[in-house]
Amino acid sequence: MSTSEQPVFVFQSIWWALLTRRQKIKLVVYCIACVSGTVANCFAIGYDEFHTARLRLIAVQNQQDGIVYRQLVYYNVTVIERSGIWTKKPQFDLASGDERNTKETVNFLQQHAEIGLRLWRTCAHSSLHGPTFYYLTLVLFIFGLSLLLYSLPLIVISREAMIIMSMCGGLCCAGGQLFQNATANAIAVCVFSTQSGRYRGIEVRRFWNDRYFEVDLEFSQLSSWICLASSTFCFLPMIVLGLLLVVFDRKNL
């Protein structure tokens, strides 16, 4: 067989001509949402900080010579836990405060920050914030992104297979984000549960008679908003359109 007689693959676009106008619009919007969500999650997965949770001292109650008094602390001490897919970075922050603080107050706050950090690690260890959680989240994200990326070329061969595969990828990526949210909430519950009470009873009373903690959960990191936006504005419409195409409007796909 000569070179000119060898079979050559030629892309046939007849499947696009057979689609109705409504199917074409749905498929185009579906592909745009799929690509946008994939790019957004690829960008966001490179960041460690998905959540920043703060454990803050709001007041201290002391008892000396039978007198109970409440000492307000003007220094904003925070114990920060940055929850990311790749690493955990707990630390305490003494970066901002009040000019009225004396050296003794700063020393006290330094001690409190170290105690708060140990409390934070205790709560984190007893919650979902362990290696298993990170591995599961990482698997969901990578598996979801792999399905999304590898499903796009399938549009040439089978639109139905592409839609089903990319929908599964979107669900996996959204599931990874839900696990990210679950860990921050689990830590908050842990701090106000028996774990924190047990820890205060054993460790904190060595320095002061009692402590009051407050937890602030922040969801302001750029990667957090990107994942939230991609799941809400990309993957949710994508899944709805995919179901409409595959279940109710699958003719000529």
C-alpha cells in the first residue's frame, strides 16, 4: 500500500450539525463551566491556606486571697491554624497589641500563646484534622481534577461519556472542599467540648485558675473563595446541565 493509500483519520463534525439549538447551547455552557471550574481548582490547589482559624484570649479570671476578679487583656493574641491540603502550620501571633501593655503583660501573653498552641494541637489531633483527613482530601481533589482534565478530549468521541466523567470530577472536587470545611468546624466544636475542658483542667491551671477562649473561623483566603466560587458557579450549573443533557436530552449526543 502506498503512502497516498494509507487511511487517514478525519474529524467528522456531523454530530454537531445533528444537535438541536437547545442542545448546542447547553453543551457550550456546560463546557465553559467545566473548563472554568477545572482551571480555578488547579490554581487553588497550589495554595496551602484554605482556612485560617484563630484561638483568641478574651479574658482571664483569677482568684487570689479569696478574691475573684476578671482581668481584661488588651493584647490581641491569636493562635492560628492554617488548614491546607499539603501542610499544617500552627503558630501563635503577637504582632499587634495595645500600647498600655507592660513587659510583664507581654510575658504573660507569650505564656498564654504557648499554652493556647498546645490546646490547639490537642484539639486538632482529636478531631478530623489528622493525616487521614489530608490524604482523603488530597485524593478527592487530584482524582476530581484528573477526571475533569481527561474528560475534555472525550467530546470528540462521546459527548455522553465526557459529561458523565466531568460530572464525577466536579463532585469529587466539591467533596474535597466540603472536607476542608469540615475540619475547621470540627476544631471549633472540639475547642468548646470536653477536650478543651479536660486540657484546661490539667494544663492551664498550672499558670492561672481559669481561662476563656474564643474561636474565630475565617474563610477569606484567596484559594478558599476560588474553590467556593468554582463549586457554586461552575460545578453546580455544570452538574445540572449535564443531568439535563444525559437524562432528558441525550438524542444524537
